[in-house]
Amino acid sequence: MTVNVVLPGRIHTERVDQLDDAAAARTGTTRDDVAKSAIGAIPAGRYGRREEFADVVTFLASARASYVTGAKIRIDGGLIRGL
């Protein structure tokens, strides 16, 4: 058995749209403005795609990753700065 952790950043889902809408309502701006601001903090310059997240999880759940354990894998486009 293996145990790993995936740490998603801003993966573009309906929930992220809801959060951006809520932030826009709180700040009196638009969802696009909120998204542009959030994207500005992501070195990759965009939200992640669901498929990118799913590909990493699928790999970790596969036999090909049977020797990977105890890993923390960020799927965040470089959002978290650190080692």
C-alpha cells in the first residue's frame, strides 16, 4: 500500500467560479477581474485544468507509481513558493 498527498491549487472548476463570483460580489468587481488577479499570482499564468489534476492522481493510483509513497505533490502551477 502507498500513501501520498496531492495539493491542488486553483483548478478551474465550477466551485472556483463560485468562489470568484463571491469574491467579486464582496469587492464590487467582476468574476473576470477576480480571476485575473488570482491568475496573476500563479507563475504558470492560468488556472489548472481538471485533466491535469486527474492525470497526476491517476498516475499515483496506478501500478506504475507502486514505489512512490509518502509524497506530497503540488498541482498548483507554482502558486506555493517554497521547497
